[in-house]
Amino acid sequence: MKAKINNSEIQLVQGDITEQTTDAIVNAANAHLILGEGVAGAIRRKGGPQIQAECDQIGGTPVGTAVITSGGQLKATHVIHAVGPRMGEGDEDQKLRNATVNSLKLADQKGLRSLSFPAISTGIFGYPVDRCASTMLGAVVDYLKGTTGLHQVVFCLFSADVLAAFQKEMEGLAQSGFSIQK
């Protein structure tokens, strides 16, 4: 499923984010930037030790923020490490929105034209998938309505049920005035 907003496109796909060929992929990071399990572990395994070494040099970043490293041996040339919230810590929706927007801003600052997001915080951090879809897609749509050099934002979702939740949310958002292609 695709949606056009100004000169940018949002695309929803099911797959392995480490196989994406966008300029950057987004890692669902923890505040210590330790590439352990889930999306981060897959990035570490496929991208090689260089990415963790660069994260170690950065040292960490607070919830709601994002930092960038190289893509190591990945197809993407960069990894944006966005720290989403853990359920129960408070103000989770705003923190996830901030992590999403800060990733987009960082991509723009680095002159990137495309990036791929996972469903941030929905794994071990326990954030509900439907709320994630609403929060992240809403943040991306709002961001792309402004001035940006981004031409493509992909949501690369690992499972069919997560993809379905994002598709349902995008169909709802499309009623606000942009077209979607299935």
C-alpha cells in the first residue's frame, strides 16, 4: 500500500528491514544503544560490528531522540537509532511521536531521500501495535506535509498482523485528503 503526500510517498510493506535499500533504516533502539535482540539484533548480525562500535562511541541517547551511524554491511548506507518508549513509563504516545519526528529530521539534516521504519516499541517494550500505527503514521503524514527532502518513507513491518494494523490506520488517514494505492 502506498500514499502520496506532496512530493513524498509513504509505503507499507511486509519484510525484513535489514534488506531494505532505502538510504537509511531505523533501528528500534534502547537508550544505551546496545544492539541486543529484535530489530537491533538483526541489524547487528547483518550489518556487522561497525554499527555497534559507532553506537558505543555515541554512548546513548534519551527516549524520544534519534542518532545516526553508518549502515555497516547493510544495503542501507545509514542506520538511524530511534529510542521509543516502554509501556508504563508515562507519556508514551508523545515519546513515540518524538522518536519518529526526530528520525525524519535527522534524515533531512543528512540529506537522505528515503528511509524505512519498523513498528518502534511494539516488541519487548510492549507498545500496542494499533497505537503505534496511529502515532507513527500520523507523525510521518504531518511531517511530510511540510518542507522536506525525503521522497520515500517505508514502514517495513515484520508480520502480516502488524502490516494489517498499519494498513487500516493508513486507510483511515487517507480520508483526510491524500490518495492511497493498494
